[in-house]
Amino acid sequence: MKGSYHVGCYDGPNRRSLSLRTDNYELACQRYAGGLKKLLQRIRDQQKPQQKLSWLPEEVDQMKQEMVAAEMYPQEFAARVTGKGDQDLETGELLDKPTERLAEQLAGIEQVTWEDLRINAEKIRKRKTGKPYTPGWHRNLTTLLKTVDFQPQGLTPERISKWLDKEEARGIDSVTLKNRASALQGLIERAITSGYKRELAPNPFKQVDFGISKVKEEQRNYYWPTPDDYKTIY
């Protein structure tokens, strides 16, 4: 917002700020405490090391060799890697999902997930630019993936259309739907074009029309990453 008041503080040598989304002095004073709290939380979140949610094939291959040499079972070795070995007493599955996922990869149970595609996209970005995606990019993608009830493998245009209809019925507007679908399309496209998972071709999102008019997109009254924000993963 032009001319709006901001709350600011220092994160080490860097100054951070957050818009209070008003140009009214009295309203800015009322929002100051909450804005500062939110800004400090964002800084803390960015400083936290991100949990590794999945592993690339070459990493798994190396771990498999170490597992065989150590004469350990997949779940046992996965728990040693992550330090999280608690199990469900009824099913025997590891309670920590990333650890159970690693155990499945070590056992040769292959199921491509969105987290796999996220890691691949970041790997390619680092190779191209020398920099990872921002914490904000990861937060936005994590929020998006909480709404997705399907995996990229075996995905069809019909399934995507059903998801779009469901999200629209939940009250998600068409601008947000377009940007979310574009983000998922980008993850799949990068997996295909990078050679990581060529079997995902053809990209099913390219067979679904989720576009909107320029006029409607310009009417947005809040920010959500646009297709341009995700262009580096294509």
C-alpha cells in the first residue's frame, strides 16, 4: 500500500519491515504491537532449519549401500538417519512421516510425491542461480499442498478438474485457484524437463483450462504468488 506505515526491527545487520496496511496514524498505532509480533515470528521462522522431507534418488542409493554394509533393515536405518524411530504399535509404521517415507525409498517402494518434486525444483534452481528458494516460497507451497488430496504420479486431467471444483465449492476464488494450479504445473514440468521424472509427461495440468481474464486477475485485493513467481521452476 502506497504511503502506508510499517513496523521495523533489525535481524542482525539487516533491517526487516512489515506493512501495517494503513496510512492512518491512529490505526497504525493500534496495529503496531500485533504487527511487531508477526514480524518477529516471521524472522524466527526463517531462522529455523527446514526439516528434510524427502531425499533425491542419488542420496537414497548412497544410503542403501551404507544400509547393506551395516546389515540393517530399511526402517531401522531410516530411524538412524533422522533420529526418529518411534513406531505405531499396531501397524509397525514409523510415526514420523518423512522417516517412514525414507524407509519406503530404502525398501524400493517408489511413490513420487509433491515433496520429491519440491526438492528437485530447488536442486535445479540452485544449479541455475546458485540460490535456493526463499522461506516465503516454501511457506506458500506448503500451504498449497495442504489443500491437495492427490499425488503427481498417475494424475489425470479429470482428477485435477475435480480438485478445482472442490476448492471452488470451498470458496476459493478463481485467481487463487489459477495460481495454485500453475504452481503444481510448474513442479511437474520441472521434473519432466530436468530428466528427474520424465514418466510424468505429458503434464496433465496442461490439459486443464484454469486460466482467467486479465481484468479479473487485476481485481485481486490481496497477494498470492503469481505464475511469474513460479516461472523459475519451469
